[in-house]
Amino acid sequence: MAYPTDLFGLSGLWFQWLLLLMVYSYVLYKETPAYRFAEHLYIGITMAISLMVAIGNVTRIAIRPLMAGEVIYVIPLILGFAMYALLISEYRWVSRYPIAILVGAGFGLGMRGVLIPNLLSQVISTIRPPTGNAPIDWFTFVYVAIGTICAITYFLLTYEHTGALSYPTRIGRWIIMIGLGVYFANTVLFRMSMLAGRAQFFLQVLKIIPM
């Protein structure tokens, strides 16, 4: 990407740079009016975009088919407007029905998308032996199988973790700690990569490094 030369591109680039300094002023110094301005601007723009996307989706999915003669779409529109009864204390009970339908439908669709990839696929991947002959494949298979069984044993709360049961539960606790450590390390590396990207943008705007 070349450094912009037109006024609109330069203004946008330097405005991004100023917003970057405002946001990181909270980390480097403390909460300042500049940081609050950048925060409120971000929240306002996000809300505006979300509102416009929601209006466009409602118009495309419900209003246009309704105007074309598909009367069935009047039902979700009525349920959607009924949710705003939550703002009126006297008619707040009306909003319970669309919210209950929305939560039930979301829970059903969510369970449909969770069972296969997050449960069944994990069980199949754990019990299915590797197809390759590489030692690392078999090591991974044995590690995942033993780690899964021991981690589940750690959450076995109906029996006291003593005697023969203490060994797998202790291994399961270590496996869980290793997994949480890996997740935390990934989070830290992701934040550091974001910081490196922002630092690169900072130097690019000042023409210290090429864009």
C-alpha cells in the first residue's frame, strides 16, 4: 500500500494516528479526556453501523417480502415490536413472549451447532487412532486420550479423590493447567501481535518505515 497523497487519504490516515494515540494514552498514562473521546467515538460508530445493518436486514428479510404479498412475515414484525414493550413498565409483560421465543429458538439452533462439532467430533477424534505411522501422531493420540480421560476424572465429584483415583485426577489437573497455560499464552501472543501491528502503523504514518 502506497502512502496516500490526496487530502482525503492523508486526513484519514492522520486521524487514525491521532485516535491511536488517544486510545493508548490510557495504557501509557491514565484515563484522559482524549481517551474518553476516542472511546465514545468508537462506541457511537459501532452502534450506528449495527443500527444500519439491523434496519437493512429487517427491510430485506421481512418488510420487502411482506410488501410483496407474503403475509406470514407480519408475525416476526409483531414479535419484534412487542420486545420494545420492555421499555414501558405497564406493558412489560408483553415483551416476555418474544424474548422467550427468541431464547428458545437460539438455544435450539445453538445446540444443533454445538453437539456435532464440539462433542461428537471431539469424541470421535479422541477414540479414532491416527492413520499415519509417524511417532508424533501416536504420541499425540495417546496424550489426548489419556489427558481427556484424566481431565474428566478430575471432575468426578461423587467420589473422594483418594487411593487409586488420586493418580488420574492429579494427572488430569496437570493436563488442565497445561491447557489453560496454552490458552493464556495464545492470548498474550495475540495481544502482542496486535501491539506490533499498531506500532508498525505508527511508524508508517511518520514515514519512518515504508507502507
